[in-house]
Amino acid sequence: MSRFIRLAAGGLLIAVAAGSYLYFNRPEFTALRQSTDDAYVLADFTNVASRVAGVVEAVLVEENQVVNKGDPLAILDDRDLRIAVQNAQAAIAVNEASIKTLHAQIERQDALIIEAQAAIASDDAVLSLARANEARMRELVGSGAVTKRGFDEAVSTLGTATATRDSHVAALNAARRQLDILNSQLDGARAAHDQAQASLADANLRLSYTRIAAPISGTVGQKAVRTGAYVTVGTTLLSIVPLDKLYVRANFRETQLARVRPGQSVRIVVDALPGQVFAGIVDSLGPASGVSYSAIAPQNATGNFTKVVQRLPIRIRIEPDQAGVDALRVGMSAVPEILIE
């Protein structure tokens, strides 16, 4: 019996050893739970910066204050920009007056052209009569029916009529060219008016930037703006953290990800809140490992190569409306456990 017991115990030890070997050396991706402690609570917070330079006239929020999208955060001194708006409005008024003047000049020029055309029509009638009279006198002077003086007067009248018509034709051409000039000036005035309107729109837009509003809803953090301080364009004034849109970024080993898919359930434990478990969903898998984004990528093409398991980021969405979720803060350490289906 003792020999049988010894054999059974030995067999049991061998089975336990073999089972332990198989369990601890199984491929990591076969586990029904995949977890990591390389994970943190994050949020896509927004840094609020000034879009114009100026002196801070008032700060309307405090650190850690909850704000809604569109709430005023700070006000800059806007006197310089109001003057710019007034200058743009004055430029528009000047251009509108110039356009009205050019319209009046064009109407007057159209009347001058009509007047010149009428004068030419009258000249044509006078010239036709002078030509006929000159031709008749030419025939009569040859027969001695009229004196040479009479013929010379007819020739002189024809020349005067021709010169008068030529003068009126030249005046008509000049009037038409002047009309072209006025139309060109009108086009330029309209372009200047459009430019002045664009300047006014830009001035009004820049003026609106002196009222700095919250671009998203969230909690104010890292407030650096102070009343009376001078800020330049791009100066970060504060940050807004949307605590209602928290997520966990977990860096899993590449050997854990063979069966991880978006939509799988996740249990999340946060170090700062012991004993509490949050529910989450795998939102997406990162496109590259963290080292792939480094400025100087590692070069492993050497004789002494040591393989290092890489980690890839997984974005885990925290389900809303859970008990205690309002106590979560960005940066907290977490331990997510993905439930493989």
C-alpha cells in the first residue's frame, strides 16, 4: 500500500508539474483576461489661448470651476480694436461717397456723348449742304454764272463745316475714352469698397476675440491668466478638462492583443479609489507602438540584438452614469482588465 501511495503521489506531482509548466508557459494571448498596470485616466482637454494681444481687463472664472461651452472666461482691453473698427467704417463711407460721385460723373459723361453725337448729326446735315453748294458753285463758276468770290465762299463754308464735324468727332471720341476711364475708376472704387468691408469684418472679428469664451464644457484647470497682465497672441490662459468624457489609455504588451477587439467589456480599477470597479468598453487600438513615435527610433541592426516586447496603446471608454465616476481625475493610475469574448 505504501508503494502504491508513493506511486500515486509521484504521479500527482508529475501531473501538477506538467500542468504548471503548461499553464505558466502557455501563449499569453490565450488568457480570457488581459490586464496591465501601465494605464492612466485621460481626457482630451483644451488649452484656451488668446487670439489677440492686449491687457487682461477681467478674469471671470476660478481654478477648478465648472464652465459650459460659450461661458465668458476673460475680457481683454478692446479700445484699440474699437478704433480699428471705426477706421474701417470711415473707409467704407469714403468709398461709398466716391462710388456715388463716379456714378454721377458717368451719367454726365453719357449726356456729353449724346450731345456730341447730336452735334455730329447736325454737322452731317450742314456738311452735306456745303458739299452740294460747293459742287454747284464749281459748275457755275466755270460757265461764268457766278463770280470767283462766290465759289471761294462756298469752298470756305465746306471747309468750315468739315472742320467743325471733325472737331465734334474728336470730342465724341474723347468723351467715350473719358467714359472708359470713369468706368475703370468705378471698378477700382468698388474693389476698394470690398476691401474696406473685408477690413471692417476683420476688425469686428478681432474685436470679438477680446471676449474669450469657453470652447467646450468642462472644469477649469491650470489657470495662468491674471487681471492686468499683458497677453500676446497664442498665450495659453487656462485649460478646460471635460471630466464627463474621461477615458483610459492602457499600454498592453503586443503578445496580449491577438484577441483584443473594439467593443469588448473592460473592468477598471483605479488606484485612487480602492474597492471600486468601473465598467468600460474597448474603444480602439492604437496604430503604432509608443516607441514608433519617438524622435530617435531604436536601431536594432547590430550584432548584439535583444528582443524587447513592445507595448501598444488601447483606448478604453469609461461608461457614463456610474457610481463614483465623478471622482475620477485625469492622470490617475488605473488597472484595466479586458474580458475576452
